[in-house]
Amino acid sequence: MEDQQTDDIRDCLIKLRTNPRRWREKVYIGCGAGFGGDRPLAALKLLQRVKELNYLVLECLAERTLADRYQSMITGADGYDSRIADWMHMLLPLAVERGTRIITNMGAMDPLGAQEKVIEIAGTLGLSVIVAVAHEVSVGESGISTYLGSAPIVECLEKYKPDVIITSRIADAALFLGPMIYELGWNWDDLKHLAKGTLASHLLECGCQLTGGYFMHPGDKHRDLSFSNLLDLSLPYVEVSFDGEVYVAKAEGSGGILNFSTCAQQLLYEIGDPSAYVTPDVVLNIQDVTFQSISNSKVLCTGATPSAVPVPCKLLQLVPKDCGWKAWGEISYGGYECVKRATAAEFLVRSWMEEVYPGVGDCIVSYIIGLDSLKARSIDRSSSVTTNEDVRLRMDGLFELKEQAIQLTNEFTALYTNGPAGGGGISTGHKKEIVLQKELIGRDHVYWRTWVRRSEVMNSTNQAFSLKKNSVKTFTLPKSNLPENEHSPAPSGQRIPLYDAAHSRTGDKGNDLNFSIIPHFPPDIERLKLVITPPWVKGVVSNLLNTSSFPSSGDLNKRDKWIDEHVKVEIYEVKGIHSLNVVVRNILDGGVNCSRRIDRHGKTISDVILRQEIVLPP
């Protein structure tokens, strides 16, 4: 096959498929990666164990990684995820042997460069493969990325029958939905089917978060998996029939857990209004979604429907904008009154910065690791903190000028000779940061095209990942001691940690976060609704906006005023899973790309929520 590019540059207006063919009665699609730092070996194990897989999707692109790729590209480095070489070297031999197609968004800002790299890897492995690319066509400012839908993937499958598809920024769910549409003969107006397929896609897109990863929690009897049970997590896959029946599954005999609770957590992950979850292909209503375990490795998913306004007329576009210069410093203190020495160090650095650049104090956030780095609680100056004998001060600043950022690193380093006694292990750094500004743009103003190449078989260098040597390792897994069903309501009329009544997971979208409240005993949702209110939520998350470990009363008043004016709380009931989805707007210090917090995504906030003590009514 010669290099081939489509003659047409297409816009994103919806155009019905002409007589779509149903190639399969059901399709099996696996998630090989849920983020850019996922484990290639886990994807290989899924390929080895689940021989029915028709597709393996590597979802490796998020706002943070997209911004990183943009910054790399403008400095002359790769605009695609350079780890694509490792992934393809490991997965291509078995995928080609099995006829499993790979789809990935690792193309990021330069999918054509990624295609060239995959062609090179395939050639060295002695493989002849067809590698298609589906990418946005820029018509204006450099670096803009739009969340495309499934249409580019469907076109690649229809025209080229490729072994690998590499994309630019395509919506996570669309990576999985595209092969469903192609294989099952769906059309763009089959909205009920698209809704069910999008539900399946959303459940898969974060990989092992569906099958026990990011779920195990010692001390919580409902989530207290053994450490060894996590050794052999299976990435998830989905079985979807042409009529829209959806099952999510994990490999038989693998570790982890797949049940109602793991599905419920993933269902609400990074969701806003559950009646209108917007994707480019369909607006999804998940309010009545529920889950039924068929076995310990398979769950039936039902209840997804199109929203009242089923298709968005505009798409989400990310536009890179400068947001300043980040600088940071860390230093450790141990032993007697180490917290006071860390506090003194913070005072000195802030004061030195004010001497040189008056007014930059508001640009700096500080916290003491080992005391309040997650802002999980308020620390009273008068309270005893003598039990802390190993802490680390961290200060983060986001400045307008590079010189200000460098000044913070210099002043922090000066603590070695000018600060309190016994400080050590200083580390500092600075870097330019960008934020991906979100805009909505009409479908007729977003363009894409496809391209295809076939690899040329070179003399094999025998570099293929050895399947025999690295075959699936068998673990002896302990039987899960988690309760199969919980029939006991949480106690009323007494103070209990929210942990005892519910579990939760946090997600982030830009400067907003959401967290789920999923009761262990489903009827408890009626009582939890009386406790989890907007004022309660604001009270819990207010500490996140503290700019130091020991804020003054003036600082707290300023903080509370800002919260009243800018932080918004929305609470949605999701009746199908008897849960709440809580959305908090403007709480993440500008979002992952410019936040000065140690937890930029806000992922630890779910446990900050769950540690709160509540009193449930009768």
C-alpha cells in the first residue's frame, strides 16, 4: 500500500453513514492503557489472556500530557508520546499474530511523527503493518487541540483496514466507540446504541480503575483488598452486542476486583451533570445506569440513554496560553520543634521575596509535608505538633516573570546559611507553564483528515519482546474477604466518619473537581442527602485554599470571602446507583497545568471528604 491521504479535509458536521455494514454480532475491545504512565506489560498480559480481543485501545493523553507535548514540540522535541516505541515494541508482535487492532491517541501534537516511529519499530520487528493516522487539521493558531469524535476512526477502519490507528486529541470515549460503530453497523442517528456504547467506553477509559486499581483501601472493610491481590490486576475489556447490550469484564483468574462498587466509582469519575455527560458523538444520561454482577469477572451494564439534547452542536477546544513561571523549593527538618523551624523558614523566604519584589506574596503557596500538605485539616498554632519529628517544607510560586521564579529558588537555597538550624536536602526548580484554555467551537469550524502507510519489512534485529520468556506469570491470589452484600445501615444519632457510610473517588476537569458519595448500604442515600449539602462541602474544602500552614485570621477572612464569591457547589443524585455526584467549581488553583499544590489533580480530596465526621439522622 502506498502512502495515502484522503482527498478531503472533513469538518465535524454529522453526516450519516451510507448503508453501514455489520461486520460482527458482538465486538470485544480492551483498554491497554488508562493514562500516559500506565504499564505496557499489563496490556501484553490482557492480550495473552483474552484471545477474543478485536481491539486494544491505549488511552494515554490528558490535559497535562497534552500541554507537555506542546511545550516539547515548540522546543524542537517530539510532539508525540515518545513511549509509543516501548508500547509498540512489546505489543505489535502478538497483536498482529492475533489480528487485534491497536488504537491510540499517543500521537498528541504530532501523530504523523508517531506514525513514522511505529513504522520504524514494525520494520525492525520484521512485521508488515498498516498504520493509519486520524488527526485534526489546524487552520489558525498553533497548538490548538479539539476533542474530536469517532468519525475519523470509523473512516480509517472503513478505508484502510489498518493494524494500528494513531490519533491526535480525540475524546477518550470516542477511541472505544469508533470500533463499535464500525463493527456493529451503527449509524450516527442510532442514538440509543451510541449512548450504550459511550457508557462502555467511559467505564473502560481509565484502565485498571475499573478492576480494583485505585480502589483498595486498608481499614475500610468494603475495600480492604490484600496487597498481593493488586499484583495481578487485569486491565478491563468490554463485550458489546449489535443491539447495545454491554458487559465489562476482566481476565478470568486475575487479581483485583470488578463489582458494583468499582463500576459505580468509575461511572461518576470526572462527571459533571449526570443527565448530560457531553461527548462529541452523543450527550449521555447516566442517571438510571446500574450494574449487575454476572460473575466475579463480568458485569452487565444497563440504563444508559441519550440526553434530552442528544448531540452537542459545538465541540470543546483547548487553546494553549502562557500562565507564567512556576518555581518551587523543598527543605527537610527533623527532631525537636521541626515544625516551628519549617514555619520560620517559610517566613524568611516570603520576607526575602517581598524585599526584592514587593507584592508577590500572593503568588506563593506553602505547606509542610508530614503536617498539612494535602490541606486535610486546619492546624491551630496553639495545638501541639511536637509529635511530628520529620517534616518537609515546600513552597510553590506562580509568577508573571521568569526573574521572579528564579529569585524564589535563590532565596530558598539561602536557607542553608541564613535559615533555622538543621535544615537539609534542599531541592529547587523553575519552569514555564501553560494553561489549556477551554473554548467551544462550532462543528463546521473543526477539520480533520486521515493518512495511511505500510511498513517495509527490514532485516529483523530479533528485538521482539519475548513472549515465552515473559509469558503471563501465575500468582496465587488470596480469596477476597470483602463482604458480598451489605445489609446494615450506617448508625444514626452518633458521630461517625463518612468512611463508615460511603466510599468515594475524585476527578478533575480544569479548575473544577467532582467527587462521588456511594453508600455501602444503598438506602442510606436518603439520609446522606440531608448531610452532604453545599454549605457542608464548602466548609470541608475551604482548607484547600489556605496559602500557608498557619494562616492568620485576616488570611482566613480573605479566603472565605473568595470562596463565597467564586466557589460553586452542585450536587446531583444518581438514582440508578443510589449515589451522589458532587461538583465543586473553581477549587483547583487554576487546574492541573498551573496549580501550585502538591496534588495538582485533587485526587486525594476524596479521602479528605471521607475522614469528615457526620451525624446521620434516624
